[in-house]
Amino acid sequence: MFTVRRLALLSFSATLALGLVACSSEGSSDEGTSTSESASAESALVVYSGRGEELVDPLIERIGGGIEVDYSGNTNAQAAKILEEGDATPADVFYGQDAGALGALDEAGALAPLPEDILSLVPEQYRGADGTWVATSARARVLAYNSDSVQAADLPTGIDGLLDPRWRGQIGYAPTNASFQAFVTALRVQRGEDGARTWLEGFVANEPVAFEGNNPLLTAVNDGQVATGLLNHYYWYPFKEENGDDAPVELHYFEPGDPGALINVAGAGVLADSDNQEAAFDFVRELLSTESQTYFANETAEYPVIDGVTSDYDLPPLSELGSTDLDLGQLSSLEETQTLLTDVGII
């Protein structure tokens, strides 16, 4: 039995509900959270997914078997629901968009240790420190920019450069998106509460433009509504494919180690109170299979996390991006991040 502590996702899930509206219509990205028909009322396995239905359903169809997937909230809200339900939760697997929610469930004692054959598939930096969750794909934080209005050489090397008055009113962001909030959590971990607050206050003073999701943000950058935008890399690749090489939106990567160069992960964990743990472990194994990893690499432009899988997209190698010295489990302090964002007037 797990205890309901930490991640007062319990207490701030009402605040998170504001993010559900902003994260409900983004296609195959992690922002689509509509409720789908269950695979079967008598499914042997129940998955609470914080990832979008259009993204997950093709995987479920390939895996097959009796699997019921609950898409009724974004990653943070789904984690909150598990904690609220306690040991009565019907969930067997939590499949989340963000390492922070996985870490929070881990801290609450809600996740079971994974078998070594699962853990060994994934590099150490992309799994829970105590072996209760693993990454299933990875993504990089980037700065999209409109190449008609901005020269690549003029872009900042780190997030502090975004506080320059030259970018006033020209930075787009999606404040209710889990990935933006994970970035803020990483900022808190790296710079402390005071350092993160100082940066956020400077950011707000530069009048950034808020959007209800990363796809609208990317469209706004492309259309010149804003010159730049903070988002995850994988939104850009299908957008560029759909709109052609003439679309004037490109990606800029901050220097390795900068908070804006965060490498975050989607991942999965098995509920400690699940009565179907063996089937749940098998589901996680399937997410790490070559077939599933190839799906992430080629269909969603995410980074695979197992050896031997490459992407049809021209993705910069993960080894050249971000920083691996941040324990992704430290992104679990979502309540504090929500409080800070509220204090500075971002949400």
C-alpha cells in the first residue's frame, strides 16, 4: 500500500485542471488527452496515460491483448488521480509524458521495482534511481525561431539571453504544458528557489506571449506572430514535413548544461498495488521493444532510449545535447513549481 504524500498533486490537482483545457487538442503530441473508448470493459490491464490518445493508440493496437487505456487527463492530472485513488486505483501502469510525475509517484511509494531485464535496456540517467520507472523515449527542449525575422547568430546561447529587452514581446511559451513546467522544475533544481524566481520574474518582465499548447505556439512562430518560442524538439519535425522546407521556422539548441537544454523523457512505471504486475511488466517491455522504439523515432520524432534504433528524422545525437548530470527524478517537486509559477503570475 502506498501513502499519499509529496506531490500535493492531491491539493493542486484543481490548479492542474486549468492545464487540461490548454492541453486537449494537439493531435499526436502529448497534449491530446481526450477520453477514448476502452478496449474492453473486462480488460486484463489498465493503463493510465498522460500521453495523447492519437499517439498511444497505435502502440496499443500493435501490442494487442486486453488493454484498457484511460486518457482522461494530462500527465500531472493522471498522477494526481492515482494518488487520490490510493490503493484502490484500478491502474496497473502509469505511462507519463514527464519524468517529474513519475518521480512524484515514486516518492509516494506508488510504483513497484521493475525487473532487471527491463532496467538494463535503458541508460542509467533515463530511469528512476531506485528502479521503479524507465524512460520510453526522450525529447530536447529547444528554441524555435522565425528565420525571416531572426538570424541564427543573434540567438542567445542560454536562457539568460532571453531576458534581454531585444526579445520583449517576442518569446512564445506554453505555461500550462507539463514540459514547460518540467523545465521550470529543472531550473529550480539547478539554480535554487531564489535563482529560479529571479529568472522567471525577468522573463515575465520581458512580456512573453502565452499559448495554450506547443502546436499553436509553433504556428505562431512560423507566422511571425512571435519571433521565438520555447518548446520540445519533436513538434517541429512533423510541422516542417507538413509545411515544407520553405516554412520559416527553425530550431535553436541552447548550450549543453543550460537549463533550457533539458533532456526530459516520457516513461512508464508499474503500480505497486497492481494485481496484474506480470502483465504490466510485459507492457513496459513492449514499450521498450525495437518495434515500439522505432515507432517513437519515426512517427513522433522522439529519441529512442534503447541501443540499435535510429530515426528517419535528422535528429542531433543526444550525446551532443543537454546535460546528463541532472537526476530526472529530481523533477518530482511539481507542487513547488506550480506555487512558484502562480507567485510570479505565469499561471
